[in-house]
Amino acid sequence: MTVNCFQAYATSTQLYNWHFSPSDLANQRLDCNIAARKKLSAQFPKDDKTANGTGLQDTENLPGLDPDEELTIVKRYIFLMKALFDKFRDPRLPDEVYGFAVTYLKRFYISHSVMDFYPREMMLTCLYVACKAADFPIGIQTFISHIPRNQERYSDFILNSELFLLESLNYDLWVFTPYRPLIGLIIDLVAYQKRVRQKEIDSVAIEFGTGETELISELKCEGVDLINLWYQTDLCLTVHPSQFALAVLVELGRTRPRLDVEVFVRDEVCGCDPVQRPKKSPMLSGHESDEDDEKPSVNKYDGKVSASSSPEERWSQLSDRLDSIREVVSQFNFVVELERMSTEELKLENFRNPLYNIDSEEYAAAKSRADSLLANLE
């Protein structure tokens, strides 16, 4: 089963279609932003200042939001999505549903602009589709009952935009998330501590006043919270799931020095412990790992940890990778509380493409024409 997990990720559409370097991601978003602003320019009076002397518009002076402002808005709706996700309590949604939904939203806004497609509606569609894709389907009436207001309106939008979202995602719906690798790493860490100390894990857990089971549960709970927070970053698009999980585990270890998490990663995961050297190439988790770390040809970007190198080289490569993830997280401005409406959203209200705005007259007219054509076909 473990080998099947390795092979599944190594041959997945997630790795081949939706794994990017940070620079490629930034370039694609910039191209999308410029295209959306050029479409918007037709909706606004032309200004001589937008010309660069060649009869072409200067992209810097095009109307609309810049890429960073778009990302800020998407980040805010990821936070809102988590608030809605937490409202599902009977039954409670699996953590993977949130991971699927955020990943869908991130992928969607690589090639689409918030000026064309408002993230409030797309966020709801992503969460609804994620429930199905993660094998936890919920009826539309049950789903919209958790939305505070305008339930029927959002119901219509979700049902009408579901196929559009699937097409935008190229029907690549399965997502490998960091949740399962994290649980596997936590269990491996506890087992490693048992073996190294030659006594019950209670000797480690005593610092927290918990036993082995309680410690695992505590680490899992805090780790899942960290994963959910870090999903605001682009790690789900630039980092492999098990490296994401490993970075979370290392972060948990910073507040629990007695667990020696970095020693565990060095000796157990990378195989620097002499006892581990005769074993097969190290794996990041007993539940899920990155086959591309074992097959250098699979890895497409910086940060690969080659299994053909020595344990010390693997540790050096992985350590650098974990440091780069921590740098991304430390420099990121997370949304941790909800403002009524951000500055970027206020600006967006003036630059929404009316053809895609369900509240605009242009949208209503286009929909009326489409309905008439459909009626004639019938």
C-alpha cells in the first residue's frame, strides 16, 4: 500500500500539472492580471496617459487591481472559507475537504482574475465540489443551510458554476494534502523517541503532562491548525505534500525541544543514524511520501532530495528546503481576523467586469439572451 501511495503521487496530475516554481507562478498570475485589465480598459474612458507612444496601452496604467492586490483578496476568502468550513459540525467535514477546496481556489486564480470572477462565489463552489471529490458528498440544500444569507442565490450560482470550475481545473480533482503525511510523521516520531530512549514515551510526554496517545493527539491538532493557516501561502502549489507536512512537524518541534524533531528528521528520515544506513531509501512518511524524492527525474524544480545521494547530502538538501519553507512562512502576512471589507475589496468593487458580475445589468441581459436561445432549442 505504501509503494502504491508513492507511485500515485509520482504519476499524479498534481505533480505534473499543478506544481510550480515561485517564479513561474508569479509570471502566470501577472499574465492573467494583465489580460483581465486589458479587457476592463474597454469599460472605462480612454486616457491619453495610458498610451506609451506606440498606440498601445501601458500595462502599468491599465485600470484595475495589481497581482498582489488580487492575491490579498484571495487570501481573505481562504480565511472566510475556513470559517464556513468550521460551521459544518453535524456531520463535521474531514480536514481533506478544506485542503481540496483551498487548492482548487488557488489553482483557479492562476488563470482567472478576481476582477472577472468574484472569489466569494467561487469559494463556495470550490468547497461544494471538494466535498464530492473527497468522497464526502453533501446535498446542495444541506450545504447552503450553512450560509448566513442569500442562500437561494448562492445555490443557483454554485450549481451553474460547478461545471465551469471543473473545466478550469482540467478535471484534476484529486489532491494530495499534507494531513495524512503529518499524522504518519507524528507516529514515526513517537516510535523513534521510544526506541532511542529505550523507555516509554511518557518520559518525553511528562513535560506536557500527557501520555503517548494524548501527545500524538495534541501534535496532530496543532499540526492541522498550522496546515490550515499555511494554506494561505502558495505552499500547496510549490511544495510537495510530505515536505509541507515535514515543515509543519519541525515547526511544532520548535516549541517542544525535548522531542528532538530535527534529530529525528536527520537520523530517521534522512538515514544519518548508522542504524538506519542499511535500510532502503528514507521516506518522509509511512502513509504518504514523495516518490519524486526517490526518482530525480520526477522532480521538476529546486528542492529535490535525491535518494541516490548519501544520508548527509540528503539531510543537507532537505534542511535547505525546510529553511526555505520557514522563510516563506515567516515573511507571509497571514489573515488571522476578519475585517468588514478590506481596502483591496473596496477597490475591486469599482473594477469588476460587468459581464461576469451577477448583480450587473450587463450580466442580466446576457443571461436573458442565453435563456432565450435555450428556450428556442427546446
